[in-house]
Amino acid sequence: MSATLFGLTFALAAPFWALMILAPRWSWTARIVGSPLIVAPVLLVYAVLVLPALGAVLPVVTAPTLDGLRALLGTADGAAAAWAHMIGFDLFVGRWIWQDARERGVPALALAPVLLLTILLGPLGLAVHLGLRARWRPPVGVVAPAAPVA
């Protein structure tokens, strides 16, 4: 089951990434991506993987050690859960980047590589966006969305 859920995880997130990258100014993209609930399907996969194993997961996350984390992630269920965790958070952060860039008037051609970097290497995409966002100031009277808190 973990292999199936692993494969399903990115498939659930990919349409939202495609909208943000390929159709960033389309009105339906704003309607769909405007909801933080776009991450709900991926979070459901994460819950399906983690909740049955909560007894094994809690000790690792409440008192983390490198060996404990390695052992947890070394299982198929642990790796699939970690993947769902990363995909869910990357999508949430990518959504924030897309919204922030849209409000600042960042050109779609400048935004697309940042979103691709966020898909592939989440924190680096966020770092690049944070570094570039000062170049584009939101119009007067527009308040940019607050940065996500992790």
C-alpha cells in the first residue's frame, strides 16, 4: 500500500503546480489555488500513512535522533510518509509564493523557475523567492500575504 500512496502523492499535487506554472494568470487558477485546501488530498495520504504507525512515529519526532529518524525513514511506510509530508508542505509554500508573486506583479517567466525549484528542492525555492521578492514591491494599498510559519 505504501508504494501506491507514494505514487499517488505527487499525482495529487501536480495539477496545482501545473496551474501555478503554466496558467498563472488564468482566472480559474486564482479560484482554485486561492484555497489552502488544495493541500488536503496530500495531507490525507500523509494521515493514512502516519496515523496507523503513530506509536512508532511519536518517539522519533518527540525525541529525535539521527539513528531513530534513519530507521523510521528506512521503511517503505516511513519514506512514503516523509514524501507526503514534503509534497504537502512544498505545495503549501509554493501556493504562498504564487500568491505573493501575483500580488507583487512578478512576471510569470520569472516565477516559473522559482516554483520549479520549490517543487524539486522546497527550501531553496523559498529562499530564492524571499531573495527576489524585494525587487517587486506590492502596489500601494495592497498587503502581501504573510509568510507561512513552519
